[in-house]
Amino acid sequence: MNSLFQTKVHRNGIKFQGIYYRHPALNCYQDTDVIILLNKKRKLKIFNLSGQLICKALPDGFTEEKKVT
């Protein structure tokens, strides 16, 4: 089941239900309202208020892109 919520992008990304979601694409959306679509696996799809997809993010700062170690 997916759920839609409206929230604001903060300096550290999006904090939702006590968990931070970060993605570099959110940097230019600081202090802006966005729509988030949360799925069962706690992945977020983040949209602007016009409905355009901004990015996809996982909890605690991990993104769907491969992390470089």
C-alpha cells in the first residue's frame, strides 16, 4: 500500500516519521513543500507540487544509486 503526504524539504533533506531521507537533488528544494509517496519498503518517491518526480530516496541517506566505498 502506498501513501501520499505533503512535507517540507529541510537543510538535511526530508524528515518523515523520525527518519531522514536525503538525496542531492533535494538541495535546490530547501524550504519548499513537496509531495512524498511512501511504499511498504520505506522508499520515497519525491515530487514537486506540480507532480513532477524529483528523486527516489531510501531511509538514512541511502539513495537508489550505487554508493561508492
